[in-house]
Amino acid sequence: MTVRRAYIRSVGRFLPERRLTNSDLEKMVNTNDEWIVSRTGIRERRILDPGRGNSYMAVRAARECLERAGVEPAEVDAIIVGTVTPDMMFPATACLVQKELGASRAWGFDLSAGCSGFIFSLSTGAQMIESGRYENVLVIGSDVMSSIIDYEDRNTCVLFGDAAGAVLLQPCPEEGYGILDFIQRIDGAGGEFLHMKAGGSLRPASHETVDKKEHYVYQEGKHVFKYAVTEMANVSVKILEDNGLKGEDVALFIPHQANLRIIEACASRMGIDRSKIIINIDRYANTTAGTIPLCLYEALVEQKRIGKGDYLVTAAFGAGFTWGSALIRWWQE
């Protein structure tokens, strides 16, 4: 029996114009370019203008994605937005995107999985296509990390940037291609090492929470680094083994852009040469749910490095802890 699989029909992205360089950060906090580059690989990051929210970026990435596919917004069945920085607690960013796009038939929701948000959203959208009930599912990874970063904390402010990326999923016309497999994991014990303490129902906003800076990202970097290196590599190796593949079979490794050393360690475990890794952390930093679709856009649209039949592996690790990997065999006409 033919298996109905989803494939990525099109991609789109949005990058804010404003650049925040390491030199800029040197004037704001006790850090320097050499320290940042040697530990993270980051040289600059994009920052969204004040007064604009997540949906502003998500809509623009989605519009480009649909235009590239020649698909009208009214044809979209569902919208999934992977994010931890919605415009507001409710309604969901997906609702705001649906309205602005004019996607009159679509329903949707936000998915919160930290830096794994896009992979979790991608696999969710793929299963919606596989179910046979949907033909066009828009998956967006978008985060305005500058809105929850303390720019007096040198341990976190150097790491993050703002951006959005989108993909359109459709049923794959040919068997053996598309999103072939995915692995997802969570471990709630990791929440204490990477979280935002206040702003939810447990600790609503108050003078106390604002004064204590509890509405910003808190991270214990060494613990997160150690866990991310191990678990991102584990799922990436496993997804290859489960599908009878080796590192040499992979055309491109598209990892979450959190830290250059994490990326290189994962690729080494998988047996993938550095020339096959998409890396843009130096220009955009960690855009959370935006990193993987940004890399995919760069590889497909700007560098034209993806062709029919190529195996792609994606992997991410984020707050929760959450982590996962996806295996894609690229299809195109």
C-alpha cells in the first residue's frame, strides 16, 4: 500500500534589518568579540524593531513561502507556529497570522517547545498531511528573542537573535520521498536549567517579578551545553540507523544554531563532513524556532545545494528539555 507522506513544497523567511554586532554588545555589557566568537561562533544577530511582534515576522515569512509555491492563502488548511515568544498569551500567534494572511479556510495553533519548536511543528504538520485530511499545512518557526533577553546579562544576551522561517507541506507526489521519519524527546527535569520563571499562571507579572528580572531567559549554560551535545547527537545518529543510512549518505545536516561547538560535535558523531553542514549562527545567532527554516532557506534558495533524492537530517535541542531529529528525502519536479 502506498504511504502518503508530506514533503516541503516551498520555503520563506523574514530577517529584521537591524544588526546587533559583537562590537555593539561590547558597549552594553562586559564582553568582547573574541570571547563571544570563540565560545559560540556568533558575530552578529538581527533585532526586530520595537512595536512589532512575532506575527509581523511570521506573516512575512509565510507570504514569501506561499508566493514561491504559487499557493493562495485561501488554499491553506492549517497553520502551526512554533514559538516561545507569541505576540501575547492569547489569541495564538497562528490566529493573528491567519487573519493577516487572509487564510480564510485555515485553522491552527501555536506550539511551544523552545528551540525544538520547528522540528516538533514540522512533524506535527507532516502527520496532518499523512492523515489524508489536509493538503496544505503551513509550518512557521518564529521568535522575537530580544523581547525576553536581559541585555545586562552577558551569559545570555550574546546568544540570541530574532527571525522567522516558514515551510509549506503538501502530499508528496512520489513514493519514497518527503519527510520519512522523525524522533522527538522531552525531559522535564531539564526545565530548571533553561526557563523563564515568571509571566505564566504560577508567577504572574508583578512589581516583584519585574524587579527580579524574572521575565527574561535564565540559562545554566554548562549544563545545557553538555546535555545538548549528547542528546542532539544521539537522535541524529539513531534516525540514520533506524533508516539504514550512514553519515556518508547525508547530503546536508541542518542543525539548530545554538552553538558552533555543539553543531560540530553532533556532525562528528554522525560521521558527517563539515562541508555538509549548514551554518549561519555567525550572522543570525540563535533564533530559537527560526534557526532550522532559516538554514533550509539558505541551502535551497540562496546556495541551491539541495536536489531531488538528497537526504537531509535536521536536529534541535531546547528548553524543556526538548530535542528531536527529522529525516527528509528531498522531492522536487
